[in-house]
Amino acid sequence: MSQCYPFIALYFYSMSVIEDKADVDMLNTVFIILASSWFACVVAFLFVTNKDFWHTFWSTATGWQFTIDSFNKSDDPETKMLTIFENHHSFTDSIKPEVIAYMHANWARWTRTSPPWFTSNFIASVDDVYIPKQSLRRMSEAAIEAGKLGRERREIVTLSSMKEVVITLTTVDTMTDVFIIYLYHENGLHSNANTMITMISINMLLQLIFMFATYKKKGWRAALKEGLITLLFLRPFVDAWRVHNKHDDAETNLEPLQEMGINKGIELATESIPGCVLQCYVLLLNPSLGRSR
């Protein structure tokens, strides 16, 4: 959809302010050049990519289906392991017993032959349940003999560091929206500012409706709490925290990951994408907004 923005902005620009025929002809020429360049880039992209993967552009397979399929169909241990441990665990939870059985059956051979991908960094990223008990015990004993508390484990992203990233992104996004609305009002673009406010309001309203529908089983107090989180622009942070922390609530209708996906979908459809088109349109009509004073 982002590739459509220049064409949409150019269309609105040509329809709104261009009256001179020469300028219209020039815009038509620009449009033809832009469209031709875009088409050439698409053809060039397909030309340099592996044909075996072309089907992924129109395939309806989801991420977790593709991940599981990659593990099941590949005969290469490296591909299998990268598929499992470089994707989110939720993609492969359904085949976890098969993965454990496969790794238990091959771990001793990998330890003996040390293939290039079987590095200490990879081993540190593997959870204990995937390693045979005998091998796990030997690794722990070796680590203790070396003066460590236990086998080396890769340090994952902590909850506190994730909070900092999400809060920063959420705060910056909110501040930029407020600044854009202020900038529009200061330059007399009141209708555009109101349009921006309307987009944010619709996004907020739909998320509130979704929250009340999701948490209605827990009563009005829980629903009001979730509504307050949305009104304070903390929804992205709370959703990310719940997914990261594997929050489980039997009284809600959805999993945290599904809830976050729906909330982000609402935001994209009502605010992010329309807001980007609006800002491109306004900047084309008012180039001075993009200049420093």
C-alpha cells in the first residue's frame, strides 16, 4: 500500500490546484515516468530473486504455517534449527514434541561432529527441554568446574528493556501526531487538523468498542480499566507487555497476540495509513510546511 501513496498524492495534487494545461501535461509525464519506473523495479526485483519463492507473494499460508512447513520439509539440520529458533515460539508450539524428539535424536551427533552452525552461541539459545538430559548434565558440570553457576545461556531481551523501547515509540508517535495537529492549526489548515483529530478519534473509538467487547465477561471495572489504558495512549505498551509476558486470562475471548494484532490493524486502517496519505497531500499543497523557518 505504501507504494500507492505517491500516485494517490499526485492525483489529488493534480485535481486540486493545477489549472494550466502545460502543468497538467508535465504532471502526466511525471506520472508516466513514475509508473514506468515502479513497474521496471518490480520486474527487476522478480528477475533477481529465486523463482522458487515467487509463490510466497500470493500464497495464503500464514507465518506459522510456513515455518512449520519449512521444518517438516527440509532435510538440512541447519535450516530446521534456524526455522525453530529464529522465529517466535508461538509459530512452532504445535510441533514442539516433534522438535524435541528430533533434537534429542541428533544432539550427540552434532556435539561430536560440530557442524558450522552448531556454535556455542546457538547452544546457549536452546532451552533445556530441547537438550538430552545426559548432555545437559555434562554441560552443567563442565560450567561448574569452570567456576560458573551453570551452563551458558544467551541473555534474552528483558522486560524492562522492552518497556523502554515500546514506551519510547508510543510516546514519540503520540507527540508527532499532536505536533502535526498544532502545525496545521498554526498555518490556518484547520480542516486538515480536524481531519487528523477525527482519524485519531475513530481509532480510539473502535479500540474502545473492541476492548469492551473483549473484556465484557470480566465486568465493567475491568472494561473501564482497559478503556482508560486506550485513552491514555498506553495500548501498544500494554499489548506488547502481555505478549512478551505470555499473559493468560481465561475470561477474555482472545489471546494477547491476537488482541495486539487486532488493535494494530485498527490503528493502521483508521490512523496510520490515512494519516500518511493526508500528510503527503497537505505537504504537496503547502511545501513551506516542510521547510525550517
